[in-house]
Amino acid sequence: MKRTIQEKSNSLLTKFSPKRLDKRLSVFIICLLFSASFWLLTVFSKEYTADITYNAFFLNLPSDKILIEELPSKIKIKIKASGFALLGVKYSAKYDTLFIDASNVKKYLSGKSANEIYYLLLNNQLSLMAEQLGGSMKVEKIFPDTVTFVFDQKSQKIVPVKLNLTYSFAKQYQLNGKIKVIPSNIIIKGPKSKLDLIDSVETKQHKIIDIGATKRHLIPLESKYNKAVDFGIKSVVAEIPVEKYTEAEIMLPININNVPFGYVVKTFPSQVKIKYNVSLDNYDLVKPEQFKVEANIAQTNDVSNNRIKVRLVKQPTFISKAKIIDTQVEFIMRKL
């Protein structure tokens, strides 16, 4: 009796041993994978319809025109194909962009717009889209159905460059002549309607401090028209001529104007001091006859006040910051 129970126990343990369980589990998993594969093969072999969005790139635009409004960057396509084909198209980077032929755009006949407006029926290009996606797929519809193109005539013109520049010099340095812009004029290209509004091109605001030598500075252009207008260049060069100067002074006689007939005017002092800046190269070129200081009796409101204003009315072109130290002098007026 005891032997029979022991034999049955051994039989059960053998039946549910780990080795035998592992073998059955392996068989079950293999059968499950086979069934799932068969199911997937059956499902993805069927035809389906799906809407898929692609990037759009337009080719063969008219060469004598320029777009002034952006085209749609994406289009949606209704595709009919097997599940496998749709899966490949949807997740493959190879098919992320579709190329659209714009060589046969049509012009709208109506409308009073100053621009040229054209249109393109995308659903006329179903076969072209299908060819790009592969022959196993059928393209049923494209959204949007129609794309509008707003063109303007390509044009170009020459405009001057204007500097937006603030600057300061190091001690005892000053500007020597005019700032030179290279190039001073540029050729701009773009839609004629936009170019007609542009008379000049400005640089971005630029600041230079403590200038102590003649140098060339690269200054970027200010573009207010995004990509619509092509400047051809992005920056210009500003050449700032610099010279070292010294402060000098000179004594000059006062010329009296509009003295009444029969009178004589005498000022005290008879000369005034003028201070000015001059470059070291031009220091010896300064002569008294290059200046003129005047006082106008007719502009004196109160003759009894015995004071008159003095003005510097002439000076050499190569000096700067010339000023009279005493802008008023005393005078007496008496009969001859």
C-alpha cells in the first residue's frame, strides 16, 4: 500500500517537474507568436485609406516673378494602400517631403490687385504624388485642393547706404574729413512693389568709442524686409579718418559794421582772442587773414550800454571748435 502511494507521488512530481513545465511553456509561446504573426500578416495585407501629412516643396516657379506671400509648407494626402505600405510611408523619413510641380500655374483673370495672382490645382497631380510614394499606393485626394500664388515682377535698383553711427574720439583726436562708406551704394533685388518704397538702406545702430587711429569698421545692414528683398551683402565698411590735434589761439582785430555816417567807433580791447583745434600737420598753415571777426552797431539795442557783441564770421576749413573768448567788448562812438 505504501509503495503504491509513493509511486503515484513520484509520477505527479515527474509530470510537473520544472523541465517539463519549461518545455510546455516554450511550445505555448511559439504557438502564440505564430498566431500573432499570422494575424498581423492577414491584417496588414488588407487595403486601408489614411490621411497623411507631408512637407511640401514647390518646383519650377516662374523665373521672371517673385513670390510675395508664403506658400503652404505642408499638404495632406488621402492614400489607399495595404497596411504594410501605409506603415512604411508613414514612418519612413524617405517620404517626409513631396515635390509639387508649379510649372503649369494658371492666372486668375478677375480682380484688380496690383500683384499677379495665380493658382494651381493639386488634385491634377495625383499621379505625380503616387509616383513619389511608390507604385503600390493610390493617391485619392490632396488637401488643400487649390494653392494660390501671389507674384510680383522681379526688379532691382541702386540705393545709397546710410550710416546709423555714433562715435567718440580719444583725447586730442578728432575727425579728419568725411567718414567713408564702402560701398556707398548697393544693388537691391526683389518685388518691384517693395523696391519702389525703398530710397536708401540703413545700417544697424552702431557705437564706437575712444577712436585714436584711422580704422575700418564692419557695420551690419538693417533689413526690414525679411527675405523679400535681397541686399546682396550683409554689412558695409565705415572708414573713419582720424588725426591728432592741438589747441591753439590767435589774436584778431574787430571789424565794426554799420557805423553811422559822421561817426567813428572804437572798441576796448581792439582785438579778441580766438581758441581753436588744429591738427599737428596743419598747425603752421593757420594765418590771421584766414579769420574775420565782426561787430554790428545796428544790432546794439542800447548804445548807452557801451557793450557790443562780437562774432567770428570766417575761419579756415581745416580747424575746428573755434570760439571767441570774450564775446562782448566795450566801445565808444563819437563824431568826427
